[in-house]
Amino acid sequence: MALESTLLANKTISLFDINYALLLFFSTHLAYHFQGFFGYNASIKPFYSPRHLFYKIYKPQLPFIVAISGVLSLFFAFKCGFTVILYLVPVIIISALYNLKLGLFIGLRHIPYIKTFLIAFVWAYSLSFPFHVMYLHFPIIFIFIRNFLFVLAITIPFDLRDLNRDPNWLKTIPQILNENDTRVLSITLLNLYFIISWMFNTHGYYLIGDFILFIIGSLLINITRPDQGDKLYLMGLDGLLILKFFVVYILLWIQQS
């Protein structure tokens, strides 16, 4: 996603800041495993899958993994510079408090209505505002809105997967709506993502790439159901985050050839 945002702003990856990419990688890795080891799941029914079984078996090793990711995150944060880190303060705070129990506070993810929006905000913010320091004339607002809509659209179905597992007081989007309306909302957000790209992007290869992502994403969202296994979500919907870059890069390469 960082590569794709760089391509969108500069039409080349030669200006790509590898230190910031590695900071994003290891800090995401740190935040994810931090939740797994120190996280708190309030009244959430247990869910068993090969992935959860793997984490249960290797949970004793998680502190070591968290420590490595933490050290490398600090190293690449130092390489990026103080100004970049200053821009990242909001998402660092959200990530730290997302699933952490402190006294009566049970984590941001357990506050009704906001969980999915927090995830989309952290992704979109990390891929836009800090780039203002690294690249001149970076279209911050456009890329923020674009990525926010995209990540929100493919994240909402994860709450649909957990519909029978999340407590009613959590008030996730599928709990407020119903299964079908949740899928309609996700596909509508993908529509808005494509419209935003069409309105503010004059490069044909990006529009073709966004249309391909819209079609694939809509098809995947349409087949999501509660209590499905992880493959559709982790390989399909999450896989769109990787596919997003490769589609655009290939189309850009074709155009420049």
C-alpha cells in the first residue's frame, strides 16, 4: 500500500522511501502481536481455526517476537526522522490503546460503533499524512480518502465473519444492519472509492487498476458469510492490499513501454 501510494503521487517507485516502508512493516507486526499477547477480548466467544491454534501453541514465543519488532520499529523510526514520527503520533496512540485493558478502560476496539473506522483511519492516515514530509506535492487528502474508503470496505466483512462471536453491546456494523445490508454497504464504499479515484485522478492506468480492484473486491464481499474460515478473508480480502500495488504497477509498466 505504501508502494502504491508512492506510485500514485510520483508515477515512479524510484523515490520510494524504504526506511518508512520497513517502519510500517515492523510497527504493524509489533502492533498485531502486541494485541495477541497483551490484548483483551471482552466477552468475545472463542473462535478456533488453524491460525488461532498456531498462536496458541507459539504464544510463549510472542514476547520475543514483540521485542524484535519493537527494536526494529525504533531503528527505522530513527532513520525516518523526528518529523515523520511526529506525524505518526495519532496512529501510535490508537494502536497502543486499541485492545489494551487499563483499569476500567477495556480498549478502543470495545467502544461501540467505532472499531472498523479506527482500523481504516490508521491505515489511511499512515499512508498519507507522513508522506507529506517525504515527497513534494503529495496529494494527502485525496490518498487519505481513497485508502480510507478502500480499507473500510474490505474490513467491514471481517465483522460479518464475527457476527455470531462479537457481543451485542459492541455494535459492529453487521449487528446494526443485517448480513445483506452489510455487504451492500461494503460494495457501496468500493463504489465511492472508484468514484473518488475517477474524479481526482487523470491517469488512465490507475482508473483501470481501481476498476479491477472494485470488481474483484465486490465479488469477494458478495460471498462473505458469518463463521466462515480465514482463507476468504486473509487471502482474499486482505490479499487485495497486495494486489492493489501489483495491478497498478503492471498497468503503469505497460503504459510506459
